Amino acid sequence: MIRALLVDDQTLVRQGIRGLLELVEGIDIVAEAADGQEGLDAVIRHRPDIVLLDLRMPRFDGLYLLNALRDGAIDVPVLVLTTFDDDELVLQALRAGARGYLLKDVTLDQLAGAVRTVAGGGTLIQPAITERLLRAVRSGAPLDEAPTAPLTDRELDVLRLVASGYTNREIGEALFLAEGTVKNHVSTVLVKLSARDRTNAVLRALHDGLLG
């Protein structure tokens, strides 16, 4: 059972998302919070497997919660659910440690799949808004400067699937590779791109035009 925490300041939105996810086997909303501080308290109290996080909230927003989790070394995967009305805010959230994001108009199947992927350690960037994110990366604040090394064709194949939210096991099945081999490729990609994690690697690859 995936234990999820839902953080959104709009009561109706929280109720709607909770009602939908209650229809999905294997996902349980263990708590709700209306802002970033309440979310942080709920993470400490309930220790969820994943946080579903809105970014735009009064008082303490989603970025506040992400920074608090990072600064407190609290390792819980965060999936951002947003209307995507602020490109730079989303980029800041990804850089602060969010492992994925979705628009709030996704289907239930897409939402449930994203929850499973991110809770399982994967990274998910919704294809429908990847191009908009790419424009934001290129026009907004630059990524930390760091040298990068060229990727092989196989490493690029792995990186594209990472960007699509595939887990290591799923990448292995898609490319006919052992899961251990995929882990080695992912580690090499992180080193070559000077990226601290999978999400940062995807952002850097988008910035450098490696994903097409």
C-alpha cells in the first residue's frame, strides 16, 4: 500500500483528488494539509511514502515545504500537482528536490501511474508540458555551471526513458537490459551531466538539447 500525503490549500481540490485516488487499489491518502508548514508537520507525523504537493498556497507554499524537507534531510518523494501558471516556480521546485510534476487536468490513470512511479523511486516529467519546460529552462535562470561529458547512444536511450518516468526495471524491459546494467548507465549519466539526481539530469539534458 502506498501511503500518500495530499498538500493543497483548496479544500474542494483536496476532496476531489482524495475521492479519485480512493478508487485506486494500492493507494491510501493518510493525511491532508492546507499549506507547506502543515505539510511538513504531517510528513513528520505520518511518514508517508509520497507527498502530492500544490505549489501555489498562502503563507507557506510548496517551495517552502520542499526546501524544509531538503534542509532537514527528510527523504520523501514529492510529486507536484500544478496548474503550471508559473514556469520558474516549477523549475525551482524541481531543483529543490521534487521528483516529478503533473498538470491538475490529468486523468485518474495518469495520476495513479505517476504516484506509483515517484513513490517507487522514479522521476516523472509529463510529456505534454516538456516543451514548455524546455523553453522555461532556456529562458530562465541558468542551471549551475558544471562540465559535462558526451553521452553514448545507449546512455541517451536510458536518459529518454528516465525523462518519461520509467523505473530502472521498466527501462531494462524496454531496452532488453539487466536492471543492474540500467543502474550502471543511470549512474554514468549522472556523473557525465554533473547531476545530483535523476530529475536534475533530465533538467540539464533539456537545457542542453539532448532529448530532442
